[in-house]
Amino acid sequence: MGLAIARTFGAHGFDIALISRTQKKLDTLAAELTADGITAKGFAADVCDHAALTAALRAAATEFGRIDVLEYSPADAAGTHMVSPSTASPADIQAQIEQQLYGAIAATPAVLPAMRDADSGTLLFTTGGGSVDPNPMLGNVNAAAAALRNWTLNLHKELADTGVQAAPVAISVWIGGGPEGAPTASADQIAPVYWNLHVERNRAEHVFTG
């Protein structure tokens, strides 16, 4: 999903800064974008390491200039541990909160002051459809996604009339395939939503249902 979003913005002339935990992976992705004629560079950081995440974003700003758009969509490479609401422990919820909510909160002050100074910028935060319509199978994931959605909508209100916008994107489909009968979409089908939010600037959020 992140690579599809990067390609979408890169096709519109943006330089792309990528953040992931491993530099080798980042170098591979940056090379793919470069082959498409997009200027890109990776900066390694774990979103749960707030100091490293802040440093990576500041390094990206130094490399490319002010960050005009932040898109936050961390993925758990080890696979998401799913539990129902009735069986979820505080630790189950906390792990998701750390990644989804706290990482977003840590990333924002690394880019927002420069956006405020320029009276321009976009902050986009990816959540799942369960942030709007929760699924018992994803009790812990949905709780954190809902917290991120709530925080982003509140940030959207705070930034009204500043020239900076914040918006959550709730993806309510399986990306690239899923259980039989479930709604699906490709990352390339979803990515234009992010560009439209950036340029149209007339919605507080977008729920992608296909």
C-alpha cells in the first residue's frame, strides 16, 4: 500500500521519502521508484521507536526540504495477532496502540511546525474499516484503529483554517485478496484516494469500501 501511494504522489512530481525498519528493504523500494523516474530515498526507523522515527523524518526533511505530505500506514511484518473483544488482554490492545496511535502521534510534531509556518500541508493516516464498523475477529486491532481515527478527526478540527489538513483513510476491503466473498481491491485502486484528499481538501475522512 505504501509503495502504491508513493508511486501515485511521485507521478505527480513529488520526491518520496520512505520509512521502514530495514534499510535493505528501503533501498530496494527506492530503486523501484527510481526506475519509474521518481526521486526516492529510504530512512530506516521503527515507528514504535519515537526518537528514531523523529530523526528519520527530520533527515528526510533535510534531504528533500520541507515535508509537504505525511502518510502514515505502518504494517506489522510479523503478522497481526488478532483477538476478539472478550478475549483481548490489555497487552493485546497496547501492542496495537503503540504501533497505530502512538507512532502517528510521535510523527506529527516532526513535520507539523513547518507545515504551520508555510500555511500548507497534508497529514494522512491509514486505518482499517474496523475503525468505523468494528469486526469482533479484530477486537484489538479495531480498538487501536478507532483511537487513531478519533485522534485524526480531532486534529482535523484543530487545524481548520490553518492551511494544513489532517484526514484518516479507513480501508474497508482486503488488499490484494481475502476470504471468499469478502470485498477486495488492489493497492493501486486505493492509492488515488490519498491524492484526491490531498488536492481536494474538502473532506474530514474517507472510508474506502471498493
